[in-house]
Amino acid sequence: MIKREKVIRLKGKFRLALLPVLLLCLLLGGCGRDGGESAPITDVRQLDGQAIGVMSGSSFDVHTDNLIQGAQKQYYDRITDLALAVEQGKIAGFLMDEPIARLLCKQNRAVTYLPEVLVQESYAAAFSKTRRGAEG
């Protein structure tokens, strides 16, 4: 579960919550879950040189370069498009945040993920302290 690491009170109408999120997952197609012919992927090194999906404009672009040697990157705008590309065999996998990957895998049995910590990132979100901010 995601736990709030720290809340910083800012002057004015906002609070900043720092949320630690583990970049933990690589979604995979053909991992033996469906009884297919492809060998199960058990290590990120097995993806070197393969087609890897990347969420456009995300930090996953840099992480893909750092974690997967010779990745043939293909860019997608939505998580659902990435998952579909895995199912269709267009990409071998993609990087995403662990909480989102767990939800996606629960909803889509055709994909799974490697449960190893690849990179740790921290995210921040600012919330308005006004009533309108609480509603939005």
C-alpha cells in the first residue's frame, strides 16, 4: 500500500504531500499465464533488445533506457493502449508504477508483472486547503 511519507504545510491555500511510489513493475505478454508457447520472462535482462512500450511524456522513457539495453521503444498515450500492445504481441512489455500494475493485472488476466523493485521514485501532489479543493 502507498503510505504518506510526509506532509509539508505551505503558506497560502495549499498543502504538499510527498508520496513514495515504487516503480516496481514490468508488464509482460506471453509469460506462461495463458499456456502459450513463449518461455516465461522472469528477469528484466530477458527484455534486452526487444520492443518495449513507453508512456509518452513519462519518466519511464529514461528508466527504459537505463534498465533495458537496446530497447526498441514504441510510444503510447494510454495505459490501456500499452496493455493491448502487450496482448497483441506488438511489444514485449512496459514499465509502470506498481499500484497501477496490480490494478491493471486484476482487471486484465492477459498481462502480469515482475514483482521486483527496479527503481524507486517519489511523487508530490499539492491539494488546496479550501472547501472547493477538497471537493475536486
